[in-house]
Amino acid sequence: MLNKLRRFITPLAIEQRTVDLVGTQVTYTLKRTSRRRSIGLRIDNHGLTVNMPLRASEKWLHDVLQDKAHWVVKKLENWQAKKPISPQWRDGQSIFFIGEALTLRVVISLFSTPPLLQGAQLFVHVTDNANEALIEQAVTQWYQGEAKKLFNERVAHYTPLMDVAPRMVKLSSTRTQWGSCTTRGDVRLNWQLIKMPLRLMDYVVVHELAHLIEMNHSAAFWQVVEIACPDYAKRRSELKQWQISPS
């Protein structure tokens, strides 16, 4: 029995390394596995990951890295440029709400009260104006409350036009998706959509509601989207300029 189990165990060795690639010091994750027959390079928000056969030589690894050096450095620079910048939670900071810039006003108060929007300023009352985590929490809760109300309004606007009926609409906090739809009819919308212009928010709403008819991204799916959002391609392109904040 033990010998049978060993057949299903895939040896895996993982280590962190640093290499000089065209004058740039690059830290990468090296994964050795008996399942691979070649060396593969992957670059994502975690950096460079190199997957290679368990008993591959160091020379082979070195040659592959040097051969792909320019590609690796360029890709890492692109990922770094796209990486969202964490906002600073302090008085005078600019934040976005429905596509418009607001000025964050942090006010010291004995009691924490809900933020108040006045014109282009959002007043946040906290007990400690130097505590950025406290300010972030207050703003995030306000964002989520506003998002819940507006999302329900936009869904109510589009459901009769598209002849769909979601089972429920929920807020999402994922850092990888603006929205999703389950086969049960649950529509989830990322609360950070509240930061972007209404036309882009509407595109995401229409996109997810369309999945209630076509649970795929086929030509038929995009035809459904186009009925409610004729310029969806333009909005889809604009949406790519927005990023989900790491906060």
C-alpha cells in the first residue's frame, strides 16, 4: 500500500534565489518538480517563478535565464508599473467616488461618526487622526454602504431591460475581479466599483447580468451585453485603466 501511495507523491523543492540579468538583480522563486521536462518562466504580481525538472542542471537553468534576460526584466518592469499604489489615509488626500475626485477631510472627534459627504469633500470623524488604519476603516465602510445602495439601483435599472432576475446581489472584496455571477443566479460586484465613473460601473453590472443568460463569453454572450450596452467594447477598454486597490 505504501509503495502505491509513493507513486502519487510528486517531489517538489522550492527556494528563493537572486540572479543578475542584464545588470539588474532579480529575485525569483525556483520550483523543482519531477513532473516537468523543460524549464518554464512565469511572471505575475508575485514576481518571477521558474519551474524546472527535479534533476535539471544548474548550467541549463543559467542558460535559460540569460537567454530570456531582456524579456524577464521588461516584463517585471511592466508588472511593477501596473501594481496599484496603496493610498495614504490622511487629511487632504484625494480619493475617488463615482469617477470624481474628493478631498478627504479628517476631523478629530471624541466619538467616531459616519463619514459625511459635503460637495467635493468627505469629512471623516475619528478619535485619532494619525491612525491611518482607523481612517481607512471608516472610509471603506462608507464606500461599501454607498456601493450597496447604488449597485442595487443599477441592477434594478437593467434587469427589466435584459429580462433577467438575479437571485441576489452581493458585495465582493476580491482583489482579482470586478464582478462575478454564479449558476445559482448570485451576482457579486466588487465594492471598489463605487470609485469609478457610473458608465463603467454599469458595464460591469450588465456584464454580470448577461451571465444569467449566457454563462460563458461566447459570441451569444456579447450580443446580450450589446443590447443593454451598445458601446461595451469602449467601456471594457476604459475599465482596464482602473485597478483594484490593495487596501
